[in-house]
Amino acid sequence: MSILDHLRGEARLAPESGIVAVVNHGRTKPGLIPLWAGEGDKKTPDFISNAAIEALTAGETFYTWQRGIPELRHALARYYQRHFGPAFSHEEFIVTGSGMQAIQLAIDAVAGAGDEVIYLSPSWPNFPAALGVAGAVPVPVRLAHSDNGWHCDVDGIEEAVSERTKAIFVNTPSNPTGWTADRETLEDILDIARERNLWIIADEIYSLFYYDGPRAPSFMDVMRPDDRIIFVNSFSKNWAMTGWRVGWLKIHPDLQQTFENLIQYSTSGTPAFLQKGAVAALDQGDGFIAGEVEAARIARDAISQRLLATGRVDLTVPQGAFYLFFRIDGIKDTRRAAFEIVDEANVGLAPGTAFGPGGEEFLRLCFHRRLDHVEEAADRLANWIEKR
């Protein structure tokens, strides 16, 4: 036996990211346009960074509140009141060390060894992988795909529920497809959760990256106060803060102590000076977000039109998030294609094989970048497609 064989099986079997494999292949290639990761190309705005620098300079480098500093939790309550309507209490919010940690804590709270959690696929791969590491069983339900776009098979969710099911994970707007649940679909999923005594883990990180209104429909529009919903979120996408690793949970106030305990036994809190930057993001950043969404809309339309003009691309213009999930006629092995596109077109994409069942024949492209880069990437991709 090797030393590796003595680790937990769940750790040994944690999958390599299919996205990172392509990134590692092409990250040093001169002139490459990287559209493989889910982030924009702007640095964090100065009004956010300066708030963190001031706190760091002032010596806010000690242990801090496990739940998050009060200023940030109150700022989250104000942010939600502006965008989601009713009044919110700061006791509904817990600060985490990234959106990924928020997901891990939600999993720790509701599912363990042998438990099942249903999720919609194609999916951001980190969620089912994190479930597997926890010893739980990810159960995919495919989003339906047709000429009319992506749709949620609510009946498929209900059919997937078993005696071991503990929760349903719903990411809307979706990474990678851009599918966005309407209010009726959210109500139907919530009805299943109520009837079968299940939790919902709601990943609404892209709520404001929505192109048909001020924000996407949310479970907050249809839920009751006693519904078992854990919302996971992050500062990464809205405010150009992917490297900060700060996120949050929105939960029922009665769950505060439990989640504080889970934070204590994982990271023991998020650095206070980073949280001060997050306060500035929430209180001063609405205009920045609106500008980013409008820029993403323009980039989305430009690259969609260029790829569709090849006559060989199948795509649905996304309602939300900032990804194109598209299929090229004649290409079946998208992992191989992603490497070829790096080498031959000098554009970095993520292969659909990384996103689970239903995504195998697609490629994901992040269009949340400066317009001239997106247009150049579109031309390179279109030329590559037309030569095949």
C-alpha cells in the first residue's frame, strides 16, 4: 500500500477540476484570452480596497466575531432590504471565508455520510464534489435542453427524492447554463421541499446579474419565515472580489449559534479588515454593479451574435449570470476541444465535461470581460470553428 491509500476514500477520490486542468495547460501562453474562469478582469474598486487598507493600517488584525463583524451583518441587512423588499435583521446573516465555505457549512449542517442531496445539472462542479468529500451522495437531475433553451424538470426533482434525501441544491441564475428559475418554478420546488421535509440550499450568487429586470426571481419572493432554506452567497462576482474569499449565509435566526460553531471549528472567522472592505462594497457598490451588468449584457450579445453567425453553434442567450454554454456542431469530446482551442485559437474555455451530466457536449465561456477582448475572442473562436 502507498501512503495515499491510508487517506479517507472520500479525500482520495475528490475529482481534479476539469476547469483547472485546462487553465494549467494554457495559463502561460502569450496573448491568450482567458474566458475559462468565472470572474471579470477588473481589479477590486478603490472604494472597497481603501476601506480594507484603512482597517489593516488601523490594526484590525486580531481575532474577530465568529459570525462576522456587526457592521457587515447590518450592511447585509440593508443590502437585502434594498434589493429584496422587506426589512431584514442582521441576525439572519453569517459571514464566511468565501462562498465555497458557505456551501461547505450548509452541507455540514444538513447532510452526512450516506445522505443524498439533489442538484440540477449541468452544475458548477464544486458543489457535487464537496458533497462527495463530506461522504454524502450527489443526485443529479438534468436541466432539460431544447431549441427553447434550458428548463427545470420539476417532476424529475420529485422523482429523485428518496428516503435518504436531505436537501435540494438550486443555483439560479445558473452557472454554467444561465438558466434562471421563474417564480412558479421556485414555488414548485419549495412545495416539494415542504411536502418531503427537505432543506433547500439556495445559491443565488448571480441574482443581480440578470438581464430581464433589476434582479432574478428568488426563493425570498415565495418563502415563509419557517421554510428550511439556507442561502449561500459571495462577494466575489458582484464587486470584483474573487481573490478576497469573503462570503455569507442567510439563514433563520434560530440557526445562528449552530453556524457560529461550525465556523469556529473550520476557519474561526474571517479577517476583520477584509470585512471592512465588504461593508464598503455593500453600502457604496450598487452603482458599480449596475455598470458591470450593463457591460456584461453588451458583451453577451456581441459574442452570441458572432458565434451564431457561424451557423455551427447551438446556444441559448442566457437570462442571467455571465456565461455562454454552447455546443459546436461535430464536436463531441469537449475536453479535448478545450485544449485544442487553447493551442490553436489562443482562447481559454472550460470543457462541458467539467459540469456533469447534460454538459458533456458543451463548452463554457465567461463573457464578463472588457468588450474588445470579448470581441477578439469571438473572432478567434469563429475562425477556428469555420476552419474545422
